[in-house]
Amino acid sequence: SAFIERNRRCHPQTSSAPMILGARCPPLSLVRAAVFAASCVRPARHSRASRFAPPRRKELRSSCRNSAAMASSTYGEHTVCAATGWQTSGDMHVVTAVEDAGVEIVLGSGSFTRKAILTEMGFTYQVVVAGIDEKAIRCDDPAQLVTELALAKADAIVARMKAGDGVRDTAWDDSEDGDSTAMKVSKNTLLITCDQVVVYDGVVREKPLDENEARVFIKSYGEKPVSTVGAYAVTDLGTGAVFCATDTSVIKFSPIPDGLIDELIHQGTCLECAGGLMVEHPAMAPLIVSMDGTMDGLMGLCKKTLAGLLMQALETRNRGKGE
């Protein structure tokens, strides 16, 4: 497709080199305390976020297979936000920049945690799921694999948008009939696509195939450290420019009780997570021994990395207007 040029992966202005984030998180005692508090009482959104907080949208719903079990558990959007620290001043800065530029955001993911994190940051956005065959894309290198998948998702979503009347100059067409195969979108839009894998003992793990595999995965995380490798692509639908980055985080747990594994599998959410890893679940917080990276990165959407890509896209747009 001429819309997204294939040389974007190496073009210095449209693709950031893969980067490994080693930013340290808050002390584990604070993380545990925040998650535990959130599991007891659903806290109100931070006051600083009030003017940026988007309204609840019909697209913002859990991707959990067992939504009834999810609703009755202590896990939810509030525990995700508590684990990542809620909205920060950095989040507010990038949200303000996007709003001031009059740019719309489309999230190309149905992930519950990614939607919760993006909402926590303060963005108003639409959700479109790519629906690609992820197994058709294989790479030995985890960072390359997730990057290729994130880009493939962007390609698929753009193709679906153009299958309608093409990219148009007005606002997003959110049709009432729910037809997601032919969509219209403003050129003034940034599309966010992501992918993540878990790497355990040198082996890449994607979503568990079934409950038995999920059980094996989760049990093993109490034996050795596990890492996540995530990729993010921000596609400017107006210019076709694509900005990419990756991040890696590592976490170590103490032995995970069989009863907790049974609970996680019963709730079903772990079946929708890369490697069945649910670091944000309040029952997992007391088991964290050490962590190198960011909690939001472990959950599939590193806010710092995403903010950097969005600002890079906005700055590139501004330079293009000035030329």
C-alpha cells in the first residue's frame, strides 16, 4: 500500500529504533499497597484527571471471556490504574498536546488493560480490532516479532478504513449499525497498535491455547523470572508516517499457590493475556519479589513509550506544516 511506505522500518524520521526501558518503578511495598487498596475500594479518579477523563464509551469493555466472573472479582479497571499509578503530569501533558492539535486517537486493540491504561492517561478514543491471523507472522527475535505484529495490525485496520469511502477530512464516522468492516476516519487521526509476548527461559509465549497451558504458564512464573517484550506503532493517517518502539520489563514472583492459579483460570482473563501473565491482579501483588521495568509495560502499554511516540508524531506533523 502506498499509504504506509514499507521503508518506514528503517527511515530515521518515521521509525524509532527498538529501545529497552530500564526505568525503575516505585518501591514494591508501595505498589502492593496501592493494588491492595484498590482491591478493597474502587477509588475515585484522581482530581487532576477530571477535566481530561473521557466519558464511558460502549467500546470500553473487558475482553474477558467470562465477564460475569470478572465483574464479581476484585480485579478490574481500578486495579489496573492503581498498579500503574493513575494519571501522571506526563500523561496530562501529552493528552493536552493531542487535544490542542485537534487530533483524534484510534486504539487498534481490544485488550482490556490497554483500554484501561489509555483511559487512565485521559484520552478520548475509538477502538478498532485488527482481527489478523497472528500465527501467520513468525520471527525468532521477540522484539522483531511484536514489531511486525503491531505493524501488521496497523496495515489491516487502515485497509478496512479505506474499504469504505476512504480516509476523509472530517470526523470519525461511528455508524449506528455497528458495521466494523467499512469505516471512515479523519486524516487528522493517530492510530495506535500494539503487541506483546512473554519470554520465559528463552522461549516466547503468546496467549495460552487453553486452561491447561495457562496453568503450566502461571505455575512456572513462581520458579524463574519472566520478561515481557512489547511493541507500539503510532500511524499518522494523514501523512502515512509510522513511529515504532519496543520495551522490555522483567518481573520475579515467589511460588504461586495452586489455589490462586485456579482462581485466575476460573476468572478467564489470563486466557486473553500474553503468556497468561497478569501482574496487575491484586492477588499477584503480594507475590512480587523484584521488578525491572514498568508495571504498565508489563501489562502491555508502557505510557512513557507511547507518550514519546505520540509527541514525535505531533512534532513531525508540525514540521510538515511549516515546510
